[in-house]
Amino acid sequence: MARAPGGAPSSPGPMARLVGFELVRAVLPLRQPWVSGAGCFSERDSLLVRAMVRHEGRTGGWAEVDGWGECTALPEPTYSPEYTAGALEVSERYILPALLGAGTARAEDVAPVLSFLKGHRMVKAAFEAALLDARLRACGVRMADFLAGLSRRGQKAREAVTAGVSVGLARSPAELLEQVEQYTSEGYGRVKLKIMPGWDEEPVAAVRRRWPALVLFADANGAYADLPFTEASDRLSRLDGYGLACVEQPLGDDDMMGHAQLARRLATPICLDEALTSLGSVATAIKIGACSVVSVKAGRLGGFFEAVRVHDLCAELDVPVWCGGMVETGVGRAANVALAALPNFSLPGDLSASSRFFEKDVTGPLEVGHDGTIRVPPGPGSGVAVRDEALAAFSVWRRWWAAG
Ligand code: OSB
Ligand code: MG
């Protein structure tokens, strides 16, 4: 059996039993409404999965351990077809009967057991993450170390990840500059701007003029898909002089050929987000030249194991990756930090402090230090604790399913 750093088994042994799952629908108010081409919302309506596993204690006897995963689906199907209420429905109708029927406590079994179910990758990933977190907490291993041990790259996890912030669509360049000013003063050295036709060169130029050394990304969330190709290409090529690290998902989710054609006309590297839903789609996109940078989101890819495979493939092909965010609560953000600690996450991701979106979070806080990094939490699993009182305050619905 492969071993993760720290000597812990990289796959759960037979001495772990599934006790059950709890689904919690939590609604957290956002500090400011989130406005982008991938949806607008003023609260994060999120589905959280708690896995309870009974395992053999290190000193004998049995102990029960909780692990948590977050479904990154947005409240509405505006980024991908998944959405929170749909994820709940799919969980109750298909995922819970299948996983409870299989009776497995192994995170590695989630994808194979659920392979009959098409799509719904974000909610599948949440169940996988919950079981993985429970198991790693039981054996005292950090998720960052486990994932690095799983990777074929054979390198250790980093102890801190470079923070980055994604700024929503602003009402004016002045408002945008004010927001970026705030984030740079908090220590962020990487900013992702949302762009769309008519809100592209002006905001990018304004931010670049004021911060010549800032690592800048621009994310279109597919907003140029409805323009004739030459117009989209002409508009986007005007961004070439501003030293963007990449332009993310300019065209439609399924327009691989369009992105390949566009990549030949732009100096700015193209990164894909929505279009990449599996290892296979990442391999295709790179092969045909549709992107030269990859956004890794474990939810969008169907799980953390798939995300590590994408990381490894990209490392082998010399394609830089970065870790994307989905306005997650601390449950999802801590898992993202663990993933981003892998060595080929060479570009800074959407890894911001809990306080970027939330006044109060369901977990202890993740903070950006003066050096512009977020420390990988030292504790086992994802390293953050879910606070019962916060969960009680934010949950609007919860239900427990016991394993047979
Ligand atoms: O396209 O990267 C995106 C948020 C929700 C859905 C899609 C995206 C985003 C973001 C915010 O840009 C990322 C974050 O969590 O910081
Ligand atoms: Mg994006």
C-alpha cells in the first residue's frame, strides 16, 4: 500500500466503518453582494456534508470522528448546471442510497460507487472530501501532506500558499480601484478581475497603471461567447499590453476549438475554468492548444483525487495550474488551501481570507499574513474546525442518515 508522508496509510484500511452522513444547508450572509458573469448573490447558500466514521483508535478501542466536505455548487445554476437545491435532491435520491448501500468509509470508493450517476461532480466531491477529512483526522495526517503523497510528483506540500483575491464586477473604475486598494493593503499580491465586453480594457488598464507589479488575472466567465469570433478576438487582444498572467474562460464552456483559435491570436495565455470538468477534458484542451494555464477546482472536476491527477498531468506537460475558488465557506476554503500546497500550483489562486466574503464563517478563520500568504493549518484533515454554534446559527436545514 502506498504511504503518505508521516507513515499514514494513503488509503483507509479495513478498520474504519461508516456511521452515517449529515447534510447541512447553511446560508451565510456575504459582506457585499457577489456580482459576476457567473451569477449574483448576497448570501452563500451552501450544502455541507458531514461524514461520521468509526475507526480503531491508536491505543485500541473505537472512536468516532467527523469529517466535512462542501458542495461548491452555487445557489443558482449560473456557473454550471449544478445548484444547491439540486445537489440536495441528488444527494437524497441517488448519492446517499448508493454510498450507504455500499457501506464504505473509503474516500477512494466514492467516485467508483457513484460512477453510474452522470455529472453532479460538485456534490460527489463534497462526499469524497468529507470521508477523506474524517479518515485523515482519525490517523492524524494533514490533507495537504496526504494529497502531496498521492501525487506522482513525489514532492512535499508547501507550508503556505500565496493568497489571491477575485474581485467581482464593479460599478465604475473608481469603485474597482478602491476595492483593489483595500485588498493590496491587506497583503494580496494577486488580483483577479472579472471582465465582460465593454468592461475589459478600461478596468484592466486602470488597475495596471496604479499597480505595475501586481499579479493580475482577468476572468470572463464565458462572456465573449455571444460575440462574433473576430470581435471577441479583437476586444481580447487589446488586453495583450497589460501583462496579464492569463485571461480565464473567455468563450463558452464547450467551445474548445474556439479557445484554441483564440489562443493563436492572443499574447495573453488562456486559462480554462468552466470548460474543464475532468482529467480527459484537461488533456484535450492542452493537446489542441485551447489553454496553456489550468484552473483546478476539485468540485468542478468531481473530487480531490481527480484534482491531483489533473495537477500531475499538467506538471508533466509543463502547464502551470492554480486553485480556483467558489465563494466557499471555511470548509471548502481549507480544503482548497491543502490542495494548493501541491508543488505545481505555481500561480497564485483564488485563496483569500475567510473575511474576504464573510463576517462570520462556520469554521475558525483562515488569514492572509503580511507576507501575502495563507499558512496551511497544522491540524489533521483540512485543519480547520467547524464551530457548532456558527453551524446552528447559519443552518436552515439539516438531516442525518445512519449507515445500516
Ligand atoms: O469563475 O472563478 C470563477 C466564484 C463563483 C463561481 C465562479 C468563480 C468565482 C470566483 C470567486 O471568481 C472565487 C473565490 O472564491 O474567491
Ligand atoms: Mg473562473
